[in-house]
Amino acid sequence: MPKSCMYHSAGSSEGTQAKYYMDGKWFKQDLNGYESEAEYLISCLLDCSNVCDYVSCEECLINGKKGCVSESFLNENEAFITFERLHQIYTGRHMIDEVMVLNDIEDRIQYVKDFILSNTGLDVSSYLSNIFSLDALTLNYDRHFNNLGIIYDSEREIYREAPIFDNGAGLLSNVSRFPLFKSIDENVGNIAGQPICANLDLQAYYAGITLRIDYRMFENQYLKYMKPSRAIEILEYQLEHKRSWIPNFEKIEIEE
């Protein structure tokens, strides 16, 4: 992958992943563990869910290192605008600073929804519900206001919600933060989430748990063909423990 294709960003609390953009595709190298496997597994899970708009990822090698690749989710004349960037444009302040001064989790979520609605006309209630439900299920503690966002079409001057993306911090993929020698329970106990609340379950609960999974489809189409790994073990652990929390549904595949 040529250096000219490298994308420079501020990164997140986990550091800056090497990212490249070429031929309409994004490439991301693993940084702290097995982020690419987490991205792939979670996109497989979403394929068996009631979520329609998400980024599908595949594992690959990038300059000899493990990583993942995904198609760009932007069409012609479109730009991705993060919640953080939008908030700075309209208020000059960081969204996290405004959110965290509010004591109630419900009030924090409502602030975000009200801000987006008033400035774009979009009701992001379902968007946030699906993402926070997914984060609680997959243990993605690194959701922040720079990977939540909307898409602006400059030609038609309209907004739409961005698809769900950037799930690589899930499934305890950061092996420095969540060591291999510790049990799943121990590592889960050390998770501190974002951007609304450190408790991922509470964050999902107050946003409304709307995610649904076709568990049989996921087992038959994906899990039984995968080689055992720590990421799969953790995902299976979470699916078992959240089964009553995230209901099953039967996804009907429509053949064209």
C-alpha cells in the first residue's frame, strides 16, 4: 500500500491506526491486537441482524500486516460529518463537554438527539439505539463522537444517517488493555465505555435496545465455518449472556 494513500487522523483513545484509502476502499491495519477480526466478525453479526445500514469488512494483509478492508460508504457529492465536528461548527465547543455536565444518562442522550435534530432535521433515535445496543453486545468501549455522524449531500442539500462502522475495539481486541491471561469476566469488569456512560449496558438501556439477531442464521452461515479464536469465544460468550436482552428474530432473505 503506497504511503501516498495513507489517511492521517487524530485517532482515538486507543491511538492512531494506520489507515489507507485507495480505489474507493478503506484499509486499516491492526494496532493493539486483533481489530480486523473484530471488525469482520461484527459485520457478519450485523448481516444477521435487523440493522440494514452498516459497513461490511473483510480481513486482509496491508503491507505485510493484518488488517481489514471495507468499501467507502459515501456517494458522489457526499461528505461524512462527525457529531463532534457538527457540534463544533454550530457551538464552537466539544460535544463531550456539553454532554458530560448533565447528570442523567437519559438527558445526555436526549441532548445529542435534540442537537442533531435541530441542526440537520434527522431523528437519530434508532441510529443511537442500534449502535449502543451493538456496543454493549460486542463490548466496544471506544465509541465516541468522532465515529458517530451524519452524511451531507451537497448537491441535494440533505442529510442522512451514517452507517454503523468502526467496531474494531469490540470483542476485547486490545490485548494490552485486556490481557490474554485474564478471564473474559475479569476483562469485561475493566471496561469503561463512552460516549454517554462508562457502563455499556446502561448506555444501551437508556437509548432503547432495538438490536435483534437471527441467532440461527449467524450460527449456520458464519460461526460453524470459522476457526476457533479468542474473538469468537468472546462473541459466543456475549451472545449467550445477552440472549434474553437482545431478542431473536428470523431474518427473511429476499432473493432477486
